[in-house]
Amino acid sequence: MTETKLPEFLATALTAAKSARELIMSYYNGDFAIEIKADQTPVTVADRGAERLIRETIGNAFPEHGIFGEEFGAENKETEYLWLVDPIDGTKSFVKRYGMFSTQIALMHRGDLILGVSCAPAMNELVWATRGGGAFDAEGPLHISGIDDIREASISTGNIQSLAASERWTALGKVLAKTNRTRGYGDYYHYHRLAAGQLDAVIESDVNILDIAALSVIVTEAGGVFTDLDGRAPDLDTRSVLAANPSLHATLKNQLNGA
């Protein structure tokens, strides 16, 4: 039954993302106040306005569903369907007028992620995926690369502060020393590139599920494997990411965990 509903779920998510994009860009090119939240991260009227708009769009279409958002928390979190929303992932970039920010909308069904929409307004990128339906952008299907040798791979890292303080730091250094190319794109950007076959792996820490839920569906449906650094599938407690094609993912997981 869920599979038959996916087109309707996706249409609603895309409508919400596009509406949020218009609102966000109306503020991006103007003036807005910046507040600092308790966790010392910034928030703006654009974050809150976009989340309200997304919640309204989803709530009108599926009033029985739950929603868990970055700015306004969770409503009906224990329901069968739970939407995960980060209206502006990368608010620090947004307030600096730097386009590396995105709107993330995902849908979880009984704990399994089944849909993801990732919209980067300033970069004019919109990517989406549904479970079993593939991953797409405006030009068509997305496919992860087939590179399975670290020596040929391009690897992007993000938010590596916690890795620097962990036992994996030495292992990560050895991995990156072998690669063909290293990058540190961060946020949505390296996952879009990964899904499109333009990067070969992403290693990241200090994330939360709202940052990466939609992106995990997109990468998986493009042919990749998306887990945390221990190899666990994403859930509400996920705090790190290892994403790549199946063969390269297995190699990286082993090397990062000393296997």
C-alpha cells in the first residue's frame, strides 16, 4: 500500500520544497534579523517561515502524518508516517549569502526512510528519490560511480571535528592519503555530487537525521550504500555518515574501523 502512495507523497514534498524555495530566496536577497539559538547556531525568519510553509503543505495533504522539524520540533512523532524537515540546512551559509544551503524533506514509514527531496535554492538544484523508484534531478536519473579502488576515488569529508578527537582520526588520515582526490564540500552539496557520480565517497560526522535523511534516500536510490561510520542504517539517532558505492563502502568501512 505504501508503494502505491509514494507518487502522492512525492508530489506533496516537491510542492512544499518549491514553495519554500521561493520564500527562502525572497529573504536571501534582502535584509533579515539573525537570532542565536540555545545550541549557538543561527536561525532567521526564513528558517521559521519555510518550515511553517512546509508543515502547512504536508499537514493539509496528510493530516494523520507526524512531522519532526528543525525549528518547531515534533508533532505526532509516533505515527506510522513521520516527515523529517530541515527548512534551511546550512543557515550559517545562508546568513553569509553563500549558496551552500538547502531544504531537506524526507518521509519515514515505521522507521524506514522511503522518500527524500533535497532543494538547494541559491544553486538551483532539486534532487529527489523514492524507495525502489530511483533518484532524479531535473535532467533525469542519477547513478553513483562504479569506482571501487581508494586510489582512484574522490572522497569528500564534512564536519570532521569529532573525528579529529576520535580513534578513527589516524585511520581516516591513512585513507585520505591513498585517494586520488580529497574535497570538503559539506552539507547537501557532496551528497548531490555523490549521487550523480561526480564524487565517489562521503565521510562525515556531527550530523543529525534532519540533515541527512532525504540525502540517504537519494544516494541509496542512485545505487549507493548510506550508513553511519559503524555501518548502521540511518535512524533518528544517526550522528555520522559513510556513503559510497557498495564495493568502495565496504572497503572504507573496514579501513576506518581497523578491520
